[in-house]
Amino acid sequence: MRLSLPAIALSVCVSPFGPAAAAPSGNVPTSGSPKAVPATAVPPAAVPSDAPASDAAARHAKRTACLKQAKAKKLVGAGKNSFIKDCVAAR
């Protein structure tokens, strides 16, 4: 992993000079200016199938909050499990 970052950085630094330096000086290809393409983002509210994902996120948030409460109360084992089930059902 450590070797890949310097290798990538080196290839990025050398890449602009590689093809132009290898081509003969009279036959350097000219390219037009790059055109910027605007990124189109879909707003989250526009996606109708987002409801199950948000339900899952809400359940996860509830369970996480209940787990934090159980940890604060220092519950373990069956007591912790029953507390989490009751806590998630109550919220």
C-alpha cells in the first residue's frame, strides 16, 4: 500500500510529459480545450424508493441509541438484550 502511492504520484507527474516528449517535435497533436460537463445530481427527495432505506436508517439510529444507553447502564447478557428490544420497540 505504501509503495502504490508514490508510484501513482510518479505516474501522474510524468504522464503529461510522456506522450508529448515521445512524439517528434513537428507532429505534436493539438487538442481542443476540454469541455466541462456539469455533474447532475438527483436530489434525495426525488427518489421514490428511498423510503425503505430511510426506514432502515431510522431503525439503525434507534438501535444505536439504545445500545449506548445499555452501555451507560452497564448491562450485559440477557438483560442487555431485553433492554434493547424494549427500547427499540418503545421509540
